[in-house]
Amino acid sequence: MSQQSNILYSEDELLPELNFSVGQLLLMQLTTHGTRVAHINPHTSKEQTFQHILDTSRRLAVYLQREGLKANDTIAVCSENNLEFCIPVCAAFYLGAIACPLNPLYSERELKHALSISKPKYIFISTVSLNSIRKIFVELYWSPKILMLTDDNNNVSWSSMYKVISNVSSDDANALQAAPVNVDDHVTAILCSSGTTGLPKGVMLTDKNITTVIRMYMNTNTIPENGVSLSLLPFFHAYSFVLMVLGILRGNCSIVFSRFEEELFLRYIEKYKIEYMPMVPSLMVFLAKHPLVDKYDLSCVKTIWSGAAPLSKEIQQAVAKRLNMNIVDVKQGYGLTETTLAVLRSPDGKGKVGSVGVVVPGTLAKIIPIGEYETDRALGPNCEGELCFKGDLIMKGYYNDEESTRATIDKDGWLHTGDVGYYDEDGYFYIVDRIKELIKYKGYQVPPAELEAILLTCPGIQDAAVIGIPNDKTGELPMAFVVKEENSNICEKDIIQYVNERVSNPKRLRGGIRFVDSIPKTPSGKILRRVLRDRLKSKL
């Protein structure tokens, strides 16, 4: 790790530049991998080969092309993890279109907002998202076309993906070529990222962003070539979405979980001798504490990466000890949707407990004084400040939102994360707090401002503030401080029900309600959440 004027960078080099689009790379690699198994559904034992992905995605691309889908048009995939999820994504990449993965458990309000960001011409859905899409479809003013990912549901008027491609010949599919795009600038995916303003923004990732990840990870054990890995994390999350693409390119067989089942999870680790596991803190707690873990032989596990939310050093050490710390390397990384994947990660065999690692190759990092946006000042070791990053992993910007983009990426190209941290004399980074105040529940981002906005619409509530309270199993639980209106008889149960009916599952007020006389605020009206946390610690 090196630094110059307190700008940190890695001395390791990336693999040579790739002058191919993601679509071109996928077509080449899928052809190479052939009839090997690409994905396994552990719930049904159904398998899917790379050849099936290639054939089906090419036929779908031909169909979409005939229907008028062009480069830079958008398609959405609103589904839980399944074997079909990758097919419309690959098809979009071939055509130079933009893939927009969406959370199938969004509330109707959240789903309408997310769809209105990208306005997809096609929405690919599963039975899980079917009812939500049905309810809001008439309110989508641009009239997208809906396709079911599978033929499982015969009680819908919308056609399935497999039905519409049945008339595409093999000759036409085989003749498909990836559309030429400007690799440096072309947007290939838009992913949702929540911010302090509440509802998600659309993060634009380019071919360059994703090919940079490829150059970074293809010569490491992160995605074992011809190996087997687990896909537990939802594909609509940047972390898992990018790993899904990398896995296909690498020829890695992935066990695709649509939901977490404790015994199934452990059984497949043992059965397929999984060596590398990308995880989130809630799953780390399971590995550290659940008695079922001792029933299975997990001696195959060599490396565990934890990301998406902070991991306590206590849990990190507990997992390493339980799985034999002499063999298992438990690592942390740090990244945002806006950085494509991790920009900080623990070096192989050289991690420090509690640290999120060092800067990855090809990226610059610095710590700046909090509150100084356009600044040339970069702080030295062991000085807390805001983490900033620059390089080819940084997003192009927020889709159709120049104001938010300018507030996040400065004129010199530095991404301001909104997170507080520091680095030590060896260049290892540590996360201290989050300026943006996002609550992390099982790796999901829960913006307090969104919950506060809903609470303030509830009859009987005068004012409200939301914070996250620490929880070993989930990371944090959203909890609300509420000021009642005069003579209001509203109770905790009523408020929780009111909120839960309007948000997706991760955003529910599992931390409960505390009634207070007032919400502490700055003179400008900003909520002082740290004061609320301190009050909670002293039991109000």
C-alpha cells in the first residue's frame, strides 16, 4: 500500500485493459463453457447449463430486437433469485440495452418509484412479484410490456419469456452479434441505491465499471474458475448482481438460493465442498452461533468475505474460531452500489480484525475533513473523516438526477461516500460511522428519512425520528421516536401497523416505538440522531 500527499493506492496492477463490452464477453465465454452446469436450484435440484443460458438469452435478444428494443433502452427484472434471472440480463447486455434489477419485495409505493426512475420497456417478473406488478401496472403511464420469467403460472394474461421466444429459430439466435458500444461510457445497468432523502436513486454502472471488476478479480480465488459457489444474496443487490455476471464469465457453477434455508445452506456447503463464500453479517451470526452448524463438515471452507454492512470484530473472530481459524480466512470488504463492488478489501492472508481492508488496485482513496466537499485537504493516518474514492469502479452518476450526482461526485471525480472512517499506518481502513445515517438491516439499506416521511402522515403523530439500534443477528433494527399530537390516543401497535402496511419487509419498525416530548434538532431543522442514540443508551 502506498500513499502520496495522503492519497492511498495499491501497488498491485490490474489485468490488461479489456476492449470488449460486457455483452461481447458474455457471448464469448458462454460459448466456451458449453454444456457444463452453470446454476443449480437447491430447492428443486434443477440444473441449468451455460449452453442453455446462451441459447435462451440469444433467442430472447432476437425477440426483443424484433420488437424494437434498441441500445440504451431499459429492461427491468423484478424477481427473487432463480435460474432464469440471468437470461434477460444477458439478452440486454448483448443488445447494448440497460438491465435494471429490482427488489420483488418492494411495497407498491417503492416499486412504482423504482420503475419510474428507469421507465423500462420490458419488465420480467416472477410469481413473487406478480401481485405487486398487477396492482400498479395501470398506474405506469409509459405502458411497459410484462413477461413472466417462467411458465409456472397459467392464471395470468401476460406471456412467459419462454413462450415468446419459441418462434425464434436457432439460426437467427446463433447469428446474433453483440451491439457495438462505447465501453468507457456506455451504461449497462441501473441499480437502486437508497439515500438519506428516502426513496432509491438509480445508480448507473458502465461496461467500464464491470470490466474493471473483471480485471481485478479474474486472477484471484474470489470466483473460482470451474469451481462451485453459493448465490445467497439477492441478485438485485449490486454485490450479488456483479458476482452473478462474474460467475458466468468465469465458468463458475453457482448454487442459486431463492430463500435462506438453514439445513439446505449447510448441506450444500458440505456436498459441493464450497471453498469461497460471499456473506453478509446476518449470515455470519448464523455461522457463529447456530447449533446446526456443528452437524455439518465445513472443513472445505477456505475464505469468507463479509460485506454489505458492518461486521463486528467479535462475530468475525467467532466464525474464524468455529470454522478453524488456521484454515479459514474471514475477510471484510467495503463498497457501495456507487462503487460497483468493493473498493477496500482485506489482502489474502494479511487481514486485520475489525478492518475493511486496503485500497483495491486501480482505485485511489483519501479521507477528507467532514463537511468540506470541494477540498484539496486529505487527512493522514488515524484521523477520522469522510471516505472518498476515485477510479474506474466509480459509477457514471445517478440516472436522470444531475443534482444528486453533483452532490456525490465532485468536479475532480472523487466519490464522497458519506461514511466516516480512518486508515492506520499500514493503510488499513476502518469504518466508524455513517454520515448518511442509513440503517443496515440484514444487508438492506433502510433510509430513516423515508420512514419519517411515512410516520408524519400518520394521524395523531406530530413529529418523528428514526434510528437504527444494534442487533447481533440483523445488524440494526429500525426504531422510531414519536411525538404525539395533543390529545392523541395513538399507540405503538397502531403506528407499527400503519408503517408496515406501507413499506417492504426490511423497513418495518422491528426496533419498536419510543414516545418522547420532542425531537432534538439543529437550528436548521436537521434531526440530531446521535442525541437520540445517547438517550436510548441511558434508557431515556
